[in-house]
Amino acid sequence: MQQENDFILREIQKMTLFFIQLISQASSMKLPGLEVEINNISEELKAKIDLSISEIIELENTKLLLKINTLNVLHIEKITELIYEILKKTHKTDKIYGFDQKELALKNILLIKHLDHHSNTLSIKRIEMKNMLQQWIE
């Protein structure tokens, strides 16, 4: 039983590290080549959690929440941070990046609200991200 718990904990830690690396990659993206970087991140997400950025945008809210609920809460938190970093970069330009930025922001707000509802912890970071996202879509 202890070995099984250790294995699960290691897998959660590996996945957390994966998301941290993607967030770091997103935050260091440069304007030339931004679209390529976003596509790479999306492909890595698809390979790891079977959910790409375009699928996040296209899925109905209930289906997205069902799919995301298979993940650890910490990983959902990291996904919201990743999406926020991507939107922070794309929001600075007027360029269209092959995805609906407003819809992605709305989906990220949905995920943040979902976390707020299912978490016992008040997160100032989530509140700040949600407020900024709401400002961007207005």
C-alpha cells in the first residue's frame, strides 16, 4: 500500500513538474515565433493530458469540466496559470494567433471558478488572474 501511494505521489509530482515547465516556456515566449511556441505547448498538452488549447476553446463548458475533473486539483490550477501566461503574451499584440483569445479567456475564467468552488483555499493569485481576464474580455 505504501509503495502504491509513493508511486501515485511521484506521478503527481512528475505531472506538476511538466506543467511548471510549460508555464515557464509560455512566460518566456518572444513575439517573433509566438504562434509556433503556442502550438508546441498545445501539442505537449494534447500528448500528456489529451486536451489541446483548441479543444479547451471548442468543448462545451460541461464537457470541459468533466474532462478536467479527471486531473488533480493542483494540475487544474497549473493549467489555468498556463492559459493565463499564454493570454498575457497574446493580449499584448493585435495579431490573431489561430485561436479565439476571448473564448480561451472565458474558458480560463470557468476553470478558475471551478477551482474556487472545489478548493478549500482562497487563492489571491486566482482572484487576480480572474480579474485581469475579465478586464481583457470587456
